[in-house]
Amino acid sequence: MSHKYWVAGMLPMAVFAHAETTTPSIDDTMVVTASGYEQPIKDVIAPVSIVTREDIDAIQANSLTEVLRRLPGVQVSSNGGYGQLSRVYVRGSDNVLVLLNGVRIGSATAGFVNLGQLPLTGIERIEFVRGSRAAVYGADASSGVINIITIASPSSYGGEVKSGTGSNGYYQVAGSASNAIGENSWAKVAANLEAAEGYSVLKDADIDDDGFKNKDALLEFGHKFNDNLTALVNGYYHSGFVEYDTSYVSSDETDNVVYNVSGQLEYRDEKLASSFTLATNRDEGESKGAVIGSTIVTEREYANWRSSYAFLPGYLVGFGLEYSNDSVKDSTLISRGEAQQYEKTSRDNHAAYMTLSRDIDQIQLEGSVRYDDNEQFGDEVTWQLGAGYWLTDEFRVTANSGTGFKVPTYNSLYWPGSSNPSLMPEETQDYEIAVEGYQTFADWRLSVFRSDITNRISCQDNSACTNDNVRIEGIELTSQFDTGPLSHVVTLEFLDPKDRDEDGRQVARISKQNAKWDMTYYGDAWQTTLSYLYQSDRYDYIYGGGVHEMPAYSLVDLSGSYNIADALIVSGRVANLFDESYELARGYNQPERSFYATVTYEF
């Protein structure tokens, strides 16, 4: 069966209209995140979005938060501007797994990845899957998976250097280079220096400017032993500090160090693909203010064997084993002048999983099951089922359902003064039905979904975390179309996020209506993108009780770039063009109208 376009949940930005100049064709696009093994995007039943390097450059983003917030289903919270604490929600839930080259990252003490610590330098693409993927990846993948991919595998020499400046004393110097080494090896290196003087992030107060400084390095080396066997080693290192304010202590600072090192050996032939991965990462932060002198450290050791085998035409089975160990033994908590330790400082997790897929003629089927044995919380079995049916060459209907879970973090269990060691793991049941259309005038996807979250781990105020129950229902429409020389990507979202233990009250920090529209024009030597984002009103908790209303807001960004020569590009962006005042977390200012300019030399 042939189709004019192949997508799963819409590819963002300018992939369709300008595939010939910016990305591979849709037929050639491969993804690895949806099922844990490489497959054509046309075979993926779950909604998938892909962000390329060209997409990031088109919007002139300075942070990962600015990229992710444009994707379908994504909302973010942030305690200020660049460098400040930021986290992501997908379809109303913060149970989102973030991977770096397929390896879990983030803090086991906080329970999420601080997006403010991850630079865009060196990123080749981002794969984003919406809906439960816990049957493949385990804990924290109940609402989606974000896989940040830096692997380049270059066949020739290339790279770039760039320098940028902007509002609030912002500046950046960054570069990357990659090259083939002989006939069978390659290497890539990237570096980033980024800083800003900042502004006072605390709302209704002018205490001081809260700036940041980040230094990042990325290294990759690969070798192909033969046509079937490849080895890859990559590493990422981040160090920096961020200044911030809170409502009870001013002039705080956190110094942080993050690193991730992984190695992979992969075998691939016409029917079998098998890989073995070893990784270690460390997330360290020293707080100077609210908890003076505390050092919070998460170390994670990870091993994974993953394989897939095409045993019949149109049929594929995947299977694997996984081990991880989280440790906080190097952490020191200073509370009321006394040093304390977490009550439990280490836990491991063993897992086994299997997937099976069928793609013949008009019918696509997939199923996954996973068994996890957590040292602290015991056994957990998760499953996922998906089905797709092509009504015609232009229309497909899909259905997805799955379960997920999340274990309590060390902070929610043992943090001094707000601990709750009796917390139970969070469990999720996820459902989605969708119809997709691929016509000459537009490509679109309309979905209806529901997530029932039992024993949700709620830590919204300054008291001890608790378990509650939430139901999130929603409708999501994504579309890509062209009008003359303009390429459009539009997302409309309608959510009903209810806390079932609070008389159906709206879930904190989650808006019910969201709209996103990216419009791009490509000229011979220049391009420009106009981006619009709307979120309806939300609320946040107030420390000690009560709620804080956060009004609806609209943001407009304008970006553009011009190729002075084949290798020299100047670009600029006006963020928050109409100087909108808004909040993404209670009591924290977001940036006013800001201006940025960058010069890039490609080689």
C-alpha cells in the first residue's frame, strides 16, 4: 500500500514543504524512541513529533524549553528566564521520561530533568512520543518520552561556530565539529559557553538580578568494525551556577555539575538488530541559601540489552533486559544547622520486556509488556497496545492504550521537614483514539484521550507530598499546511484536568485551552518564522495553603536569518514581541520583550 505522506502525529516545523532542502523525505525518516528499536515513521502507531537541527535554527531558540513548548501536548513551568528551574508536562502530567541518546537522565531526588541545564548545542534531533511508553521504558514514561539525540555519524568534515548576544546581558559562544576518521570511524565535539546577568525573577520584588552561567561539552566517537557491527561512545558534561530568589530567602545560588557517559555496541543485519548499552550519569547541585550548604547528588548506573527480530515479512518481535541503580549516598542535607542524610541512599531496578508488531496491508498492530522489580517498591507489570487501520491511502484511524507508573523520589520520601515515607507509587491508565488525514492541501491528526492517574504523587506546596487521584481528558488537533510561500504548523488542545480528591478542581499549573501556531517563510537567502502560543488561566498553590490564580496569556515571537554568504549567517529574534506579562509558576516573573542576535559560520 502506498501513501503520499508518512507521519505519525505530525512532524513539526517545515518538514513537509521543505523536505528537499532541510530534512530527509518522510519515506526515509526513521525513529527509535516509540518502540525502543529503529523503525520507519510510517509504521509507528503512537503520535510522534520530530524536531531537527534545522527546526531549532528556524525559530532561533536559545533554550530547550523554547523548543519543547511548541510541541503538541507540551506545557512548561519555569521559575524565571534562561538558566532557571524549568520542567515539562505532557497532556497535563509531569510523568515524562527524558532520554539523552536513549539513556535516562535527570535527578532521582527531584524526580525530573531541569531543562534549564540542557543546552541546544550539539543536538541533532529530538524525538517526542505522546502517550504511555512505560511498557518499553519503565517508570516515568506514563505520559510521554522525550529523546534528545546528539549522535551525528558524519561521513565528512563539517561544523559551525557562533556567537550571540541579547537582552539582560545574555551572551553565548558555541561551536561544534565532526569528521570521518579513515573509512570506518568518526568523531564529534561540541562546546558551549552561555551566560546572562538576568533580572529579578521574584514577582513584586526587586531584590537583585538573577543571572546564570553554563559551560557545556559534548564528545562522540564511533567505529564500524564491519557492515554489521558498530561501537559508539559519547559523553556530555555540564557545569554552571544559577542565581535565584524565593519568597522566603533572597540571593540564593545553586552550583551544579552534570555528566553522562555511555557506550553502545550494536549488531545489525537484514533481520536482527541487537545492542548493548552501558551508561553512568551524575547530577550534583550545591545549594547556597534556602538550605545552606546542602549538596544533593544523584548517581545512576545503567545497563541495557535490546534486540528486535523480523521473523516473518511484516512481523517483528523485540525483547530486552535492563538494570539501573540510583544512589544519593554522597548527598548532605543541612537542616536547622545539622547535617542529615537520606534515610535510604540506594535502590536498584531490574526489568525485562517484550514487544510484538504486525504491519501488513492496511492493518498495523503492536503490543508491549514489561516487568519491573524495584528494590524498594517491589514488582510492577505494565502493558501497551496499539492498532492502526488505513481506510484509504489518505486516512488512518488509530487506537492506543497502556499503563504506567512512577516511584516516589528521595526528596518526596525523606526531605527534612516535609518527608512522607508512606507514599505509594503512582499508577496510570492511558487511552487514545485518533483519526489522521494526509491530503494534498493539509496533513492533520485529531485525537481524543484520557488518563486516569491513581495515587498521583502531589508535591505542589511546601508541605509533605501526598497521594491523590486525577483524571485528565482531552482533545488534540495538529495540522500542517501551506498557503503560498508560507508553511504552517498548528496545534489546538482542550484539556479537562480534574483532581478527583478535590471535588473536580483543575489540576495545578495546567491550562485547559492551548493554541500554538508556527508560520515560516523561506526566501532564496533568508527565512523568517512567526510563532504564537496561547494558554488559558491556571492556578498554583500558595505555601501554607490556598491557591494563586495565573491569568491566560498570549506570546508572539519573531525570528529570522539571512545568509550573507554560503557559510556566514546572521540571525535575530524578538521574544515576547508584545511585552506580555505572564507567570509559569507562582510568584516568578517571566522575561519581558527581549532581543537576540547571532552570527554563525558554517564549515
